[in-house]
Amino acid sequence: MFKNLYKFLLILEILIIIYLGFLIVKEMRFNKPLKDEIYIYKNYLERKLNENNKLKSRLEYLSDPENFKKELKEKLNLAEPGESVIILPENFEE
């Protein structure tokens, strides 16, 4: 009698292990696309944080009035009274 009970429990344990293995594989296959999507969003977030840091440093740089004036002069070809602007071609070499 114990021999039959032992065989039944052994078969039951094997079936439970197979079923749990099936569930694990099923969950892994289901989670794979989610992990890939998380990876994509992490990369996107890193790029945006990097861009944010660059913009913060640029804002800090332009917060200084002297640097702001310098940028205005360079980008918009502005000059203060008494200054003259010389525009050189891009391929100009000294």
C-alpha cells in the first residue's frame, strides 16, 4: 500500500514540477517584450536627462550678462555703439 502511495506522490511531484516549469517559461516569454520596452524607455530617459543637463548648463552660461551679450553678438551680428562688425566667409583661413 505504501508502495502505491509513494508512486502516486512521486508522479504528483513530477507533474507539479513540470507544471511549474511550464508556468515559468510562459511568464518569461510574456515578460520578454516588456523587458525590451523597458530597455527602450530607459535609453530614451537617459538621452532626455543628458539633454536636460546640457540645457541647464547652457542656461547657467547664458545667465551671466557678459556671456549673453557675447552670444547675441555672435549669433545676431549685433554690435555695441562704436564697434564694427566684420563678417568673414565660412571657408576663410588666416
